[in-house]
Amino acid sequence: MIQLASDNYAAMHPEVLEALAAVGSGPAPAYGADPTTASLAQAVRRTFGEGAQAYPVLTGTGANVVALTAMLPRWGAVIATEHAHLHTDENGAPERVSGIKVLPVPAPGARLTPAAIERYAADLGDVHRAQPLAVSLTQATELGTVYTPAQVRAVTEAAHAAGMAVHMDGARLANAAAALGLSLRELTTDCGVDVLSFGGTKNGAALAEAVIVLDPRAVTGVEMVRKASMQLASKQRYTAAQLLALLDGGAGADPLWRRNASHANAMARRLRQGCSAVAGVNPTQPTEANVVFATVPRTLAAALREEAVFYDWGLGETRDRVEVRWMCSWDTRAEDVDAFARRVGALA
């Protein structure tokens, strides 16, 4: 059965497993005082810039909560799109854990624009309003679109001009960078992003994310927040080893993060090409990263689930149609994609 539900379903990459095995024997200092975490810190500086500071955490939600909590005062709020994972799929974690109000804005293509900042900027200083002191954008977005460097920079410049800090949810930053042929730094540090939630789990790791502070002036007490939020692992070397393998490790000219993301993106393009020509399959979003969105007859979706795992995403054009999400991963196989596309054609 082909898995198209989420890149979270994918296995750990063999090179990540090898990295874990390499640090798996013998004792090492706990809570990040180990050589592997120190090596990760060096890799992060090489990747994102000399001022970058890495704080490994265990989950993507944890990364977002730790980052935003360290960025905002108790009365602070964060502007995000109506599609943002921290708004729709984290069970209110920013609000529940840290009292951070999320201010959602409509966003075609799930991309924030400077207009979203202008919408709330007038609330600054108003004692009756949650203070919009941060902006969060997602790269790649929840709809599989990507921000170009110019689009990221437009948001960061508008936010900074209004006195707001900028957070990036980079759960799929690797996919965006691979799609654009850019480095991770070119989409973050060089564009004025202040704090990054860097994703590893969706790209070949397991239980490995990181808060990466690109501008130390944007945060306060990250170390304390990480511990208080239950995101500081005692055996942190295992989390750090996974991230280090993605950033620095492996055979080949490209780092593992790029190879994994490039493959996932390529499989999504292959899937779209194979299915979009089928009558009744109507793509609804550009396939810029590693996901295909399309509306299909509900009967077709039900039949496909006998041999594939995927999510319904929204309503279709009519009651007998549904929007589905087909997501590819680093371990999605071309032969499985082709077989699925043929099955879509046969059933349609």
C-alpha cells in the first residue's frame, strides 16, 4: 500500500540511522553538553551564518511554541495565515502553553504578504488589543506553495518596520530550498528572518527539530523556555546527531537534507503529471514542493483508499467531490507513484 498521507509517515533515512548508531555506544554528558551537540552548533553556524544558535527540540509544535514564547511578552500576539499549522493543527498549543494569541489572516496560496502586517499594525500600543509583536510564515506553506526570497524579504521588511519580529515555521524548509535551488541561509538569514523552527522529522529524521535563533535580539531566555516547555532532552546527542546528519552528513555532493527534499519534490511532480491528465482529477494548488492537492469524485477517493493512504483536505466543487492531499516523502518510490497514477486512471 502506497503511503501518501504525510511525510511524517516516512521511515528514518539510513544515513540518519548510521549517525545515531555512531553516537549510541558509551556515555556522554547530558542536556546538550556533549560533543555531538557542539558539532551541530558548528554546522548550524556554517549553514545559517556565524550568529546562528541552535536549540534542538523534539517536535515541530514544540519548536514553534518555544520560539514564539521566547520572542513575545505575555501580552504579545503573532500574525499568521489562516492555514498556518500553529493556528489549525497544534491544538491551540501557543495559546494553551504560553498564552500567545494567534491572529489569523486570509492568505491566497497560504502566503503572508505585507498587507497582513498592515491589517494589525494599528493595534500596537492599544491597551485593549493583543499586541501583534511577531509574524510567523511557513516555508513551504501548508498548501505546498513556496515563498521566493523576494516574498520573504517583503514580509520581514514590513514586519521590522512596524517593530515586529519574524518567525519562520520551517517544517518543510528543505523542500522549499530544494525547489528553488537555494541554500537554507538564502531563504532565512539573508531574507531577514529572526527565528526559525527547522524541521528534520519530515525529511528523514525522527524526533529531531530545532529552534534556530538567527538574530539573538529577537529572543529572551530560549534555554529556560525550552526546559519549561518540556522540550529539552536529557540525551540530546541523539537528537543532535539526526540534525547533524541532515545538515552535514552523507555521501554525495549535496547534503542529505537537499537530497531527501529533492527526491520528495520530484515524486510529487511525477505524481501530478501522472494524475492531472485523468478526467475528473482537478489539481487545486501548484505543486511547488512535495505535495499534490486535487479534487476527485468521492467514489474515486474511496476506491483508491483500498491501496493507498491519504487525507481528505476539503470540500470539492460539488457534494459528490472532495479535495484530497497526496504527499510524497524522501522514501516515496517512483514505481509506486506510477502504479498509483495508473490506478487513478483505471478507476476514473
